[in-house]
Amino acid sequence: MLADFFLISFRILLLPFSLIYWAGISLRNFFYNKKIFKTTTFGLPLICVGNLSVGGTGKSPMVEYLVRLLKTNYKIATLSRGYKRKTKGYALATISSTALDIGDEPMQFHLKFPDIAVAVGEKRIEAIPQLLHDHPETQCIILDDAFQHRSISAGLNILLTDYNNLFTRDFYLPTGDLRDQKKSYKRSDVIIVTKCKSDLADEEKNKIIREINPLESQHIFFTTTDYGLPYHILTNENAALSDEYEVLLVTGIANPRPIKKKMEALFKAYYLIQYNDHHIFSIDDLNEIKKRFEKINAAKRIILTTEKDAVRLFKFKNELEGLPLYIIPINHSFLFNEATLFDQLVVDFIKNFKKA
């Protein structure tokens, strides 16, 4: 609690920098709105998944949700920036790619969906033509974390906001987490409030809708986080866990609060090793994980991590032999029986897409 107090106090002291940041993004958006800065369209459906804040709203699970929804009937590709990779420029995932080559989230997509094209590139406007050259059969591209990249005009913009930190209640970097103007939500077609309580009441749902104040043309949905059955990092064997287990949770994600709450609810005890978002694991980190795990004095014990973290640990394949390191999948589950409505909206966008 004391650490949180000092962090909040420090961020408040940075308020003047937030005002400068706000002025900069406001000017940038003004230039785009007045068409002084140009926006490019492409002759195929582009679905953008993004947010107004930095990290932690569930973009990667939403990209995966869309891939599962569409890949049976359409030739799908994903395009990400490839944050914290060691390479530059455009890159297409191959059988030899690692998280250091393309970034952890794209690597996660590639491992889970080897039958689709997964590409990265800081400049999406240059990467899209290269992706289409490599995969001319592509019928739809899902742009991961591209809402703020206005040089490209996506046909369907899906904006995510965390129930625990709605963009309407946030402030601009570095005092808050916003990296775009609050009013930029009006550029989205779909707004999804993520990480909601599974028992979110209609009354609170309607209160949030009034607070966000969506346009008539916008659709708003609510999702909760659904955790799948853990599977081993090397063998993919599922783990049948019970509340008798003691767990070492290893994670380096932007917002670990929901998964920590899940650990508290599920297990007798859990211990945490927390790294920064997109942390690149070293062999020293792995040795520390092993030491911490050995200190757990319980008959039933296990190590859990997220899929995003696992792709950065997999490079230690040989060292992981025999270690009970399991991955817990994270998915979106739509509330209020609205999954079908959302699915149909996305499919209709592709079906009814017309080239400009």
C-alpha cells in the first residue's frame, strides 16, 4: 500500500508533462481530422484492435478471439508492431522465428495459429503491402494495437477499455495511462469493456454505457476474463488442479491484477514473481524461478505463467525439462449473451466490405 501511495504521488508530480503530452496528441489528431496528415485505405477488410491507454486491456486475447471466429471461412493475417523484439522493419513469422525476432504477442499468435500469416512491422502502412505480397490470398488483416496509428484507416475499429480503469476516468501519460485523447473513442465502431465482474448487473452496465456515452452508430459490449485449463509448456499436457495446490505465479504482463485475484480464489496459497511488461527472461531469471519453487514446502505444487510470458521462456527448452511449468490461457467471455451479436457484426463487416 505504501509503494502504491508513493507511485501515485510521483505520477501527480508529473502533471505538467501530462499537459504537454495532451497538447501534442491533440495537435496530431487535429492535423488528421483536418486531413493535413494523410490517411491511407487498402482494398481489403482491416480490423483494428486497440485502446486509448498503455497496455493491459486484453488486446491479445481479443485478436485470438477474432482469429478463431474467422479463420475457418477466411484467409486471415495478423499484423503487430512486435514490441521489444531485437529486429527492425517488416518480418513474417516462420518456423524458425522466436519472440526475440517478432515479439512475444506475435509469437504467441504464430504458435497457436500456425496456419495463418503473422507479421510485424513498426510502420503498418509499409508492412501491409509487404504482407500482401508474401500472402496475396489474404482476405482480412487484423491490426493488433493500431488504433492510435491514424496513417491507416481500418474498416472496423474495436476499442477496448478496462472495467477497472475506464478511459473516461483516466488521465494522460505520465500521470495517468492515456496515450490518446478521450474523445478519440468516437473513431471506434465497437467499444468493449473488458475484465468485468462475471456477475456484472444490468444497472451497472447501463451506468457505464451512460458514462462512456457512445454514439448512435457505435456498439458497446462487456466481457469478463475466462481462464482456460492449464497446459504444460513443453508437452501441452493439461493439469488437473485443485485448491490443495500451492502455486508460484511467474508473470511479466502490463496488468497482473486479474490473474492474481484468480490465484487467490483458486488455490490454497500462491507466491508471485513479477517482472515488467514484455520482460525478456534471462537464464538467471529461470534459476531464480527454480529456487523460489524449491522453497515451496507442499506436496502439491506447480508453476503457472501466462501464454505471453511462456513464449519468452520457451527459449530455455532444455532447462525446462522436468519442471512443472504450466501455461494458463486467457480468453474473453462476452456477458449478457451478446457473443453472437458481436460475432455477426464482425462477419457482416467482412461480407459487406466494398473496395473504395
